[in-house]
Amino acid sequence: MDQTHDTDLRIDHSPTTLRELAVDRLRQAIISGRFSGGERLVERTLCDQLGVSRSVVREAIRYLEAEGLVETLARSGPMVAKLDWARARQVYDIRGLLEAEAASACARLADDGVKARLHAALRTLEAAFTDADPSRLYHATTKFYEVIFTSAGHDIAWEIVQRLNSRISRLRALTLATTDRRVSGPAHMARICEAICNNDAPAAAKAVRVHLADAAEIARMLLEKET
Amino acid sequence: MDQTHDTDLRIDHSPTTLRELAVDRLRQAIISGRFSGGERLVERTLCDQLGVSRSVVREAIRYLEAEGLVETLARSGPMVAKLDWARARQVYDIRGLLEAEAASACARLADDGVKARLHAALRTLEAAFTDADPSRLYHATTKFYEVIFTSAGHDIAWEIVQRLNSRISRLRALTLATTDRRVSGPAHMARICEAICNNDAPAAAKAVRVHLADAAEIARMLLEKET
DNA sequence: AATGGTATGTTGGTATACCATATGGTCACA
DNA sequence: TGTGACCATATGGTATACCAACATACCATT
């Protein structure tokens, strides 16, 4: 709250380059399933679709390649990275480690401001769930975790989790949509929120692990069914 | 050993693109301290130094940017990412989680082949230590962990750890060099190796955590001393 | 039908041109 | 002397054109 005073009257220079836009668009297109796994990404086609030049497209692809969303085959060019259960399982395991740790730290540190933001995120999440709005639910879930990670000071872990999430984004969208079978989604989140608001670190970590184990189980069934 | 028969007379198509080479060179230059943290990376200068065109340099920079080694400021261009203790601490924490989990899994799964490779890696590590060869020590340590992660099937976690390691590479080189104060380096590794070879998962995880706590402590002192 | 050549498409690599912006300096003027 | 206008330079961002290598599909010859 003290250094904001410094940056307060700073001009919001936001020169969002074309490249950043292209990265976002492409990432979103992959995440949303617009491009399916294994699909080739032909540079010049993307130039037309995005309305930018090859330089921009190529640099965007390099970025997404380093993110793990795109893999470039030797002489065949870039394609959307494929996802099998062996890899997805690893992603869920790593998320479990990082998110449990973050929730634990958050529970130890949470003050009233954090708790308020967490409750707010939970409310929009529940609203999105009752409205059956997948996109809002997706973003609300992300926001919920963002509060946990950033208030715990785990910036880098949050970067990693976001990257992992975009890799399994299709699965994530599916699991979020499949939660009609159980009331798991918001119920799990509510338990996480409750544990953090009670400053109960072990309970928070446990609640996160339960939620992720559940999500991973749903993901496994989805993945093994479709192959 | 059986599929090598298939690929034996296969031409070793190594289409290492200029871009990959550029990425490796730049990464190595940053890791080795050739470019220090905060230093600007002027594109056209890099073109001359690397002997490639701007396209290649720019794409390489995008890759390293996504890796977290380079950050691009709004209208000032790319620069080598800086590292403070707040971020380094997070990196050590995350490494602790991932490496402990990997060592644990490795200890559960390790068969004779894994144990042999682990011992081999440990021997070259110890040799590099007695020879006081920092570069070999660095690579041997990396190799040691690579055996642990890959034999545990934690490919993705290994990717993440490697990325984190390149971020703190300067620190890592320093901590590896500073271990004359204690005999910690290879001694810790030996204990990790021993626990895994005894298939003692909890001991392996604990040994990893001890080693990392030690490394983090050295890193903290180094970082706070130089600022 | 098998073989060998050919055409096309895609990519990697490069060079170059143009524009916008930031920076720093110079110079005229108050 | 200080101030503001102005310009030159450096740099990043973007677009475009070109070429070579390679893979794939297709076609012709035997």
C-alpha cells in the first residue's frame, strides 16, 4: 500500500504489442479447443486468420512453444501439443503439490482483506455455477486460485500453475462442466475457502488435495473414454 | 536396447535450426554470467555477436522470455531477468516440493538399473568435486537429478525444475562453489542416493529437503551480502 | 505394380524497409 | 542562466519479399 503511492500518478503506458495480442489469441484459441490437440499450425494461415505478419506469428509461436502449448516438429512445423493421461496425471500431481502449499501458506497469512477477496471470488464462482455459464465458471475458478497464490506471495508458483492449467485447459473445461455428477466444484471451493478463513493451514491443504484428486479422477475417466 | 537395432543405421537427422543454437548460446551466456542480471539485450548487437539475423535473435528472445530468463520492458526492449531473494526463495521452495516428491517416487520405483545409473552419476559428481571443476560439478549435479526425475516418470516436473534452475543458475553455480565451508554438496547427494538405493522413500524426501534448505541458506547469504 | 522423377506446399532463414517512440543534444529565446 | 522547441540517433515493432531445404503427393516410365 505504500509503493502504490509512488506509482499512482504514473501514466498507464500499456503499449500492448501485436505480439502479445497474438499470443493471447492463440493461447485462447488452443485453450478453448478451437484448435484441437495434434492439429498443425500453419504459419501463413495463422497470418491470415489473425491479420498480422509472419514475424508476429512466429514469435508468438516461439512463446507458446516454450510454454508447452505448442510443439514444433523437426521439418513439419508447429502443432498443438497433445495430451495423454500419463502427462495429464503429472500435471494434476504437480498442481496438487503447489496448490496445497499455497493454500497452506495463504491460510497462515490470511487477514481480513484476503478473506473478503476470497469470499467475493467464491460468490462469483457459485453464481457462475448456478447460471451454468462455463466460461464464467472457468474464469471465476482461476480468480479464486489467483487470490490464494498471490496473497500467499507465491508468484512464481502461480506462473507455473497457470502454465500447467493452459496445458490441460481442455480437460479443465470438461471437468468443470462435468461436475453435475457430484456437487463437487463449488462445494470443494467453499471448503477450501472456509479452511483458509479459519486460518487452518492443514485443513486448507487437505481440502485442496481432495478437490484435485477428484478433478484428476474425472479427467482420467474423460481421457480414457475418448481414446 | 531392442529398438536401437531399428534406429541403428538411421541418419542422425539433426536439423538443429539456427534458432535452437541461438537459444542455447544465449541461455548459456546468461547462465554463465556473461550477461549479468538487468543488462539490456540489444537486438542488433546480438545479431552481430551471434552472426545471425534479427528474426532469429528475436525468436530466441521470445523463447527465453517465456522461460523467465529474459524480460521485455515496455519500450526499452529485452533485458536479462533480475533475481532478488524474494523470488529466489520461491524457486528453492518449489524445487523442494518437486524434488522431494520425485526422490520419493524414485525410491519407491528404483530397480537395479536406476541404482546403477544413480551411483554412476554420484561418482562423476564426486570426482568433479575433488577436482574442483565447477562446470563439471554443475553438469554432474544436473545429471544426478535427471536420473531421479526421469526414472520416477516425472517428465513435466523435470522440465519445470530445469527452467527454475536456469533462472537461479548464477546462484546455483555460486552455491556449488561455496560448499568448501561444509562438505555438504556431495555428502548430501550421497545420502539421497543411499536412501533411494534402500528404497526408503521418506528418507529420500527428507534428504532432498535437507540439501535444498542448505543450498537456499547459502544462496540467501550470497544474495543479501552482494546487495 | 514398382520405381523414379516432378510439382507443390510448408517451413526455416535472411534481408530490408518503414514507422513509432525514447533519448539526448543543440540552439534560440526569455 | 534557465527554459522550451527542435532535431538526430538508436532502438524496437512490424511488414514483406526472397531463397533453400525438405516432405509429401502425384505422375510417368518401365
